[in-house]
Amino acid sequence: MAPSVLAKAFFRMGASQGKPRRAASRLSIGHGPERGPESCRSYAAAVAKGLEVAMPWGGKVRGRVVEPTNSAPPYQAFLGIPYAKPPTGKLRFMPPQPVEGWTGVRDAVQEPDLCLQVDYNSKKLVGSEDCLYLNVYRPPGTQPNAKKPVMVYIHYGMWTLSNSSLNEVGPEFFVAKDIVVVVIQYRLTAFGFLSLASPTVPGNMGIKDCMLGLRWVHDNITAFGGDPAQVTVSGFCVGGQIANLMQYQDECKGLFHRNISLSGAIGNSWFGFVPADVMRARSLKLARLLGCHSTNDEEVLAFLQAAPADQLFAKAWDVVDEPAADRPNPPFMPVIDAVAGRGNAVAPEHPIALMRKHRQHAVPTLFGVAREEGHVFRDFTKFWAGTYTEEKDLPERGPKADRMLPWDLDLPLGSPEREAVAKEIQQLYFGNAKTPTLYQFYEWMSDATIMGGMIESARHHATHPAKPDTYLYCFAVEAAFNRGRVRHNILPGVVVHTDDLGYFFGCGATAPGPEKPVAPDSIEAVTRRRLVGLMANFVKTGDPTPAGVADPDLGDVRWPRLPATLGAPYPYLEIGNDLTVKYELYGARMRFWQTLYDRYFTTGDTPQARKPVTFQD
């Protein structure tokens, strides 16, 4: 089965998949050769006899010891632990169900299957519907009830790709800080986000997966030596958006105590939460493409639950009527899921409305961005004619930059208000030049897609009546471990989306690795120690630079909190060759975004949200 052209194009932006070895007991699609215990990370890995953990219900899991190829010490890995029943058959598109316990010892020594997606390298469909697994990592010698702090990580991938593999999320640097690390997989594309906008199929199941995974951590992490009273939920890009969204879920209250949202947060409306009727129309079209023309929810659901997984995946890319080339988003993504007759909606209102109403259970939160986030789209979206831009496109695209406005603003195309905003964009970003430079164009895209929403999220979080501790960093290092630079065709002199991930996590022999050896005093090694040290401090104490904690790599820097008012100048930590406290990151540009949403955000449920403006209009 060959994915559609759009599917192939979209997955050009993907992470390396790691191609986890499939378990014989589960149906998988399109995997490459079976792998032995030494995988793409070139680990000297061995099953440790006696490395068993007794679960609360009586069954056990057996893990393995992993010896990274970099300078980090060995750690214990428990891979592919199920946290939910396989979401197949009658459970496809349904809320995840808690996994049943087992008797005896379950091997947890090989990575789980990916959730269904297209492999970055082969462009083939890989993975399995049976993918709701998580990995747990801990320091050697950790005993049950050791009460070590826990960091739960949710991977990125635009609702469509990536995974929990060791090649993608190497946990060794955080484990070396005496932290228990948990990495969760969740359903992707239509399998995770199909919605009929009804109690039958409300949607957002991929997010519900992460919520159940967090519940599993709360109920079981003590057995692995973690402390359920010291849990930090974290994520990157859409993973950061999910992590931030957990604060707004009643089901998650008390399950975590700190939050790290990197390059993605609740204010990043570009990445999803479309009106319910839009996703219902796409879901019904998917059924029609596969041969079902009913509009009865139960009939459509039964048909789609019986459809072959590979066919459903392939046709899911053909449901968008307008030229999807104009938007770096997949057809299936989160939805505003308030449905009559059903409680526990993930997004009963648009997330920006929830954010501005302070509906969260506020916890200490750390936000992070890269200095020129959206410049990575120059590679990510080269297959989307409307967003990939070269110099030859600038005379046409520059005057139409207002087409890149987020679609939840109440700004109809051709309205006087939108024309006024277009003039502001031209003056602020392009200096009124008829033809912007590539750098100026991607600077605008950076703010429209990521940066503006991140700063809004951080500042509104800080103004919650509970005054939660809120921190913001800007990553500004240009060096060999910058992941975005390694993977993508990046303009010189910019630091882009995913660049900081290369310093948090190890990586293997396939992209983004292998890492070259570096000297201990190199900018790569120093930056890694700084970033991991700051995050580890936050995971342990809620303060990235706690008083009385000596760290030669951090020196005497004290990272200030954001003020509890939008009117005050806000500080951030610039992580460059040095650590520097600065104020008002891209001040004029961020004030533009604040006032833009103050003026033109209503409910987020607008005609523009139903049919976003394109460059073709």
C-alpha cells in the first residue's frame, strides 16, 4: 500500500522512527528487518538477570541495562509496558481502556511498535494500531519506594509521527541526574483524532491516551522507585501542547505537580483544535472514500472500525477539499469537543479561551522556545506550495503574508480589519518593503505559528490568580548538536524548532545521530550540561536555579519568574554561549500578537476556522 502524495510530503518533516522491533503477538505493518538487542543506538545492551519489578497487582516486568555510546552512565530500561488495552476493533476511535494485569513475568526489553505512521526514511507505512505503550527508565540500583522525582515526556510530531524510541528520546542525561523518566506513545492521525462531533465519537483520543498514561504513572511508578507526588509532565511541540493542556483536565488534577512545555503550548492555535463540524465533515468523507455513505453515527463507526488499517490510513490524507498545500497541518488533529450529552471534554472551549479564563489547575510551569523557531518550516513545508518559500516566490508571497494569520482570529478575508492587520504586518516585519527577504518572511512565519502563541501561553499562565511560578527561556546556541540544523535545510545564523532537543536527549546511529565526540569544554558539552541541569533542577524543586544548589556550569545565574501582570516587562533566560537574563523577547513583535488577539479573538469558532484562507484565495 502506497500512501498518498500528501502523506509522503507531510512525512518529509518527520523524526527518524527508529523502526522498533515488532512483538510477535501483535500485528504490525511494513516493518523493516528484525533487530537484535543492539539497535540503531549501537547500545551494548543486555537483559539483566533478576532485573524485575513487581507491579502493584502482582505481575512483574523484566527490564534490561543500557550502556549509552556517549559519556552518560548505564541505566535500567523497561520498554514497551502497556498502559491501555490495544485500541483495535471495537476500541478503535474509542477512549483508551486501562490495561488488564498479568501474572508471571513480562519481558520489557524491546521497544514497542510505533503508532501507525509513514517512516521518515523509507516513506513506507510502519507501526501498529496496538501501540499504547510506555517506556520507563531509572538509575541502576533504584529500589521500590525510593521516591525519586519523575519526568513524563510526550513526543512531538504534528499529531502524525514520531515515537518513544531510544533513537529519538534517549533519556540517559536525565536519568544520570537521579530522575525516573517515562516516555508515552499515543495514537496518531485519524486513529487518534477522528471525530463525529457526537457522544459516539467525540475525538481527541490521542490526548486521552496521554491522560491515561499519566494515570498509569500515578498508580504504578512507585514500583519503579518514582515518587507519584513529584511528577513533572513535559513535552515538545504538540507534545508540549498536550502537556500544557493537562492542566485543564479535571481527570489529571493531582496526577502531576510541574509542567515543562517546549516550543508548543495551549496558545499555539496553529497546531489544532478546529471546530467540531469541520472534523465531522472530514470523518464522514473518510467513510465515503472507503465506501460508506451513511451519516448515521453508529453505522459510520461500525464501518470505520472494520476497515483495514492501512486503507484507512491512506485515505485519511484525501479528506481535505481545499488545497492542503497552504497549511503545515495534517487533516486529522485535535477538535473542540464539547458535545451535548457528554462530559469530560478535552477542549470544551477553544484552548485560548480556556487560557484567558484561567481554567487550569495552575502548577509551576517552564516554557521554552528557540530563537528563530519557524525558520525550520523552510524545510518542513517545502512540499506545501503555500508555505515553503524561496527567493523567487517572495514577490508574490510577501504581499500575501496575512494569509498566514492563525485561523481562529475573527478576520474575514477582504474585511477592512484584515487589511489593516496586513499593513501592520508589512510595516513590522518587512519594513514596508514590497518584497521581503527570506529571513524576514520566515521571521513572520515563526511568530505566526509558534513564537507568538508560546509567549502568550507563558504570560497568561503567570497571571493566573494563584500566581504560579512561571519561567521562560530562549535557546540561542548554534552548534553541532542542534537537531533542526542537522536534519533540515536551514538558513545560516538561525536557531530553529527542535534545535534544543539535541541537548536534552541522546540519539542513535540514524538521523538525527550519530553524535560526534566532543570535548568536555566544547560548547556542545557545556550547553548540554546547562540545559539538563536547569531542567533537572526544575523537575526536582520547581525552580531551575534554586538557591543553595551549586553548579559550576550554571554559575551564579538566577532565573527570574515572569510577573503576574501582562503590563510588566517579562524576563527570560537566554541560553547562548552564556546564560543571560534578558527582558521582552522580541518585544514589539510579541506586543503585536498580544494586541492582535485582544482585538480579534472571539471564540475561536469562526468561518475562518472552518475554511482557512489560502494563498490561492
